[in-house]
Amino acid sequence: MTTTLPQPTPSADAPAEDPFRYGWRIVRRDLGDGYFDEELVPLRLIDLLHPEEGDQVLCNYDHQRRVRYLTNVFLARTADRPDAVVLSDVRIAWDVPDLRPHGPDIMVIFGVRTIRNWSTFDVAQEGVRPTLIVEVTSPETRRFDLYEKVDHYDLAGVPFYVIVDAFERRGQPVVRVIGYERAGMAYQTMKPDSRGWLWLEPLRVWIGVQGNEVYCFDEQGRRMGDYADLVEMVIESEERVAEALAEAKAQARARMEAEARAAAEAEAREAEARARAEAEARLRALEAELRRLRGEG
């Protein structure tokens, strides 16, 4: 087996300045006689809409951060459901003719019989489809999320589809949330409340924008922190507790040492007083004996 990583020839819709801008996949070719060749092939834009297993798709930092935050919140909201899974960047194969697989940013699936190490979640095999799909837009694939996937996920029978749309308007970053919910046989746009938030009934959370960033909120409207933020808060709390304990121990040790010194000093004073009293008593006894011997008594 040989592995070669040649400089690829850009495909029709791969950017000429950077053929690996979207990512890459490894294509294995049988050369015969037990020899194989592996070639690193740049992804095309269409490959991001319909990925294959093993594709390495590149995402920007804001995209990764938002996907991670929402995934962590959804995991926390489904923690008490053994039949629920939250999948991120896992390929899904549909049971709808001519509908090719997708690679959603986040899927929330209920009614799962067996938890597996999925690379592709096969709807026909698992007998259940996602209840909620969330896509976070990136400049290159925003069109897919806003248009093609609305039709595709509607056709696939996904009850809720939410888009976290991040884009620029007049040079300024803007974040908005768009939602679709199946009503009957087709999607309808979800209506936000007065705050512009959408209610995700399967998770019992609000999703919306605050400070030009996407967040989830509980039923009382309190913003839900990221799991990583909570871990950091716990670590900080533990550090503060450890510092307080160390300070308390130091203070207790100082008090004990001071009390020990005071006790030792008091004991020394008492011993000195006893010795003085005993010496004075012996002196008086000697003086009395001397007077007796002199016949003065």
C-alpha cells in the first residue's frame, strides 16, 4: 500500500486560491496486485451539502463556538432521557427516495433504541428521525442552510428546523434565529415572541439573540450558561474554597501557637511563683530555726 498526497487540481467549484478551503477527503484507489493508493482530494461546495463519511470539513471559530454551546445546552436538557441523543456533525441518511444524506451541525433525536458510535445515523435502520435540527450558517454554506435544507428537512419530515444565521450587514456582524415547524404536511415559519425568541417545545427552552449572540433561555427567561462556563465556575469556586480553607487553617495554627505560647508563659509564671513561695517558706523556716538556736524565741 502506498500513500501519496499530491498537489490537487482544483475542481470547478473549489476556490482556485485555496483548493482545500472547504476541507478534504481521502480517496482510496485499488492499483491491483494488492497495492492501493490514497489521494487527498479537496471538497467541492456541493460536498458540504451532501457529505460522505470521513470528510474533513473546515469551520470558522464562531461557527464552532456556537455549535458547541448549543450542543452542550441540548445535552443538559436531555440528560434525563435515556432514549435521547444529541449528535453534532454526524452524517444522516434518510429513508426518503432520492434524498441524499446530510451532515447537520446539531441533531436532537428522541426514541432511540440503542446508542451506537454513529458516523452515519441511518433513519431507516434506527426507525426514528430527528425531532430538531439546528444549522449555524457560515459564509460559504449560508445559502444551503437558508434555502435547500429547508426543503430537504421538510421533505425528510423533521418536526423542527432552526437556523442560527450569522452574516454581515453594512460591514457589521449580525446574528438572527429563524425557525420552521411542521404543521400538517409542510413547514411553517415559527413566530417569535416579543423578545424575538423561539420556543423549542421538545427541549423546553427558548432560543434567541441577546447582545448579538445566540443563547438559550429557560422557561423563566434566564440565560443558560455553557457547560464549559459552568465547569469553569465550579473550578473557580473550588479554588476559592481551597484558599479559604488554607487561610482558616493558617489562622487556626497561629491561634493554637499563640495559645500554646500563652499557656507556656502562664505555666512558667506559675512555676516561678511556686518556686518563689517555696524559697520564701524555706527562708522563713531557717530564720525561725536560727532564732531558736540563739535562744531568741
